[in-house]
Amino acid sequence: MSNIIHRSLRQTPPIATHASGITVFDNAGNAYLDASGGAAVSSLGHGHPDVIAAMHRQIDRCAYAHTAFFTTEVAEELAQTLVAKAPAGIQGVYLVSGGSEAMETALKLARQYFAEAGETGRSLFIARRQSYHGNTLGALAVGGNEWRRKPFAPLLMEVPRVSPCYEYRDRREGQSVDAYTACLLDELETAIIKAGPEKVIGFVAEPVVGATGGAIPPTPGYFKGVRAICDRYGILFIADEVMCGMGRTGTLFAVEQEGVAPDIITVAKGLGGGYQPIGAVLAQGAIVDRLRHGSGAFLHGHTYIGHPVAAAAALAVQQVIERDNLLEQVQRRGATLKRMLGDVFGKHPHVGDIRGRGLFLGIELVQDRATKAPFAPERKLHAAIKNEAMARGLMVYPMGGTIDGQRGDHILLAPPFIVSAGE
Ligand code: PLP
């Protein structure tokens, strides 16, 4: 019996012994094709020599320096690199250890931004129902994954919730995409007015929904509308790109494809590509300036913020993406994979939708294609598919989207950007 508290306390997973390229091997000699990058993490695959060399160099120079005493060249360079590539106006970077920490940090930064201006009555975040923002208490509170939230509900702050942008399920027969989008934006505006705009800090959303829906892209103009509404009511737009960011959708930031600049963006997973635990919060210059000229400090901090080895790994990942033109490869390979999925599963009686952007693709499973009726949640079809795929040497990321209960099973594919056409 393992002493680790594993995700399942009834089943110990196979022991991964080594990994290379897009394959992970276990101690029983099985090989698994990593078609999900873990959970959309391994952007450069496994064992990338340039990332490993960069980490070695940094460990030799300085493995750790507490941020109460020092900054490091590598953390500064990573922040500069991210700012140079980020949407307009992003100036500040806060380096953390993962996605939930990034979201927690983003929520507090947004709150302090208003508190510095004396707007201490602002305490509400508005979020979407079908969403996942992490497992720490603040991130869990804004997330809409009811299954994960339920046991902890009494510990979570109140979060008004609006509908996700989920065209496949929610656009009515005969309703145009524009009309559907307008309805969603009306709903958001109504929620802000109902909550009282002077009480709202921000609106939180994943540009392309990951873990609760299988790569659900927004409708055209949805995020432009969100940006306009947030501006109208003076609230912040916080984009959670923990899963969909860092090149996964074919652009470094998923919101680039929406033509909007959020006030705050969180990234993690693909930032370090799995080589080190790292996440980041990117903030508009106006937010950082208000704190700089106000209290002079962000009232936050963890022991491992700005970790130099994590920063070295992330910087190397970014440099490889640029040097090897991998964003273009993500677009190309993503289009190929989507076409192949369509060829193989497009007419499958239990595949309702194949969607996504770049190498971030989702397959939605249905009992009936015509009615879009999902399978009964008790069947846990997504988990069964994950297990069956593992038994056949394939890693896919399964999920049961949860909104007002269960809304169907999804399979997420997010292979490393270096995947070859043959693989
Ligand atoms: N936000 C999104 C969109 C995510 O998909 C995740 C993780 O899946 C998180 C936040 C939390 O990140 P982490 O698991 O690194 O804490």
C-alpha cells in the first residue's frame, strides 16, 4: 500500500520510470503516447535537452534565493520575455508555483487594486458556471465545477455565476451565433447590475474552456463584448489561461485570437512545460502603478515565488517555442489532428462535437447525436475511456463537464507541440 495520498485512494497508478519525446514509460515496461500532455502541461514533450541544460546551469549558479532578499537575472528575463509577448498594456509579472496559486494571486491583486483607491466595498467576482480555476479556496470559489466545490461549499466565498459560452449545447435551433452571443453578454451585464457594479471586482473566465468542457472556444465577439461590459462598469477582466495559454491554442495567449487585452492574465501548465512547477500572473501597468504609488507593496507572497530554477525552465521553454517556430507548428498540427479526428470520429453515433483550437482539442460524447443527450453520469464514461486508452498505451484527459449536475463526457487531447505528423 502506498503512503502517498493519491488522487484515488483505492487504486495506485502505474509507476512512471522515464519519459522521452511524447512517450511516458512505466516500470512494467509499458509505453504511453502522451496525447494530452499530462493535463495540457507538456508543451515540449519529455526530456527536452535545452530545457534540462538551462535548469542545470541555473542549479549550478543559484538554486534558490528568497525574494525578500534578492531577485535573479533569470526571473527578470522571464518577466521581460512574457511582457514583450503579452497583450497590450501588460507590464507586471508575478511568478508563482502553479495555476491555483496564480488564480489566488490574481484575485487578491484585483481586490487590492480597488482597495488602494479606497474602493473597499468591492468584494465580488462574477464567474461562469462551466469553469475550473483551481483547487485552493479562492480559485475553487470562482470555479463552477460543482463536483469539486460541493464538499467545501461552506468555506467558499459567494460568487454570482453566469452561463458559459457553450455554443454546441446552448445555442438554440434557429438562433444565430450573434444573437446567442448577445444573450450571453446581456446575462453578464444583468448579473453585474444585480450585484451592484460598485461591489464587483472583476469577471473571471477561461478564454477557451479546458477541464470542465473539453476545449470549448468562445463565439466570435464574445470576449470583445465582455471587455466592453467590464469597461462600462469599471470592473476588471481576469482571463484564466492556465490551461489554454502559452501557445496551446496556436498563439502564445489564447485571448490574442479574440483581439482583447485583459486586465489580468494567469498562466501556468505550459509555462514551464512540466519541467518545473511554475505559474505567472500578468497585470496591466495601471494595476501595478496604483500599488506602486499607493501602499508600495502587493500584500501577498509565498516562499517559492520567483523560483530561479523554475524561471530558468520556463525561459528555456519560451526560447525553444520561438526558435523552433512552434506556434506555427501548433496551428498546422492542430488543423491536421482536428481533420483526422473528424475523419475517424465525425460520424460516430456517440461523438456529438469535435472542437478546439491549435493542439487543444475536445471530443464531446453523447448518447444520441440528434438530441445531444449525454450518457448517464453514473456510467463515468470519460473515466472508462481514460482507463481503456491507458490499457492500450494512450494518454487522453477525461472529464465530465459539470454544470447544474452533469452535462456530458468529454475527452481532451493536448499533445506536446513537438508531436510529429506520424505520431
Ligand atoms: N485554471 C485552469 C483553467 C486550469 O485548467 C487549472 C488546472 O487544471 C487551474 C486553474 C489550476 O491549476 P493547478 O492545477 O496548476 O493548480
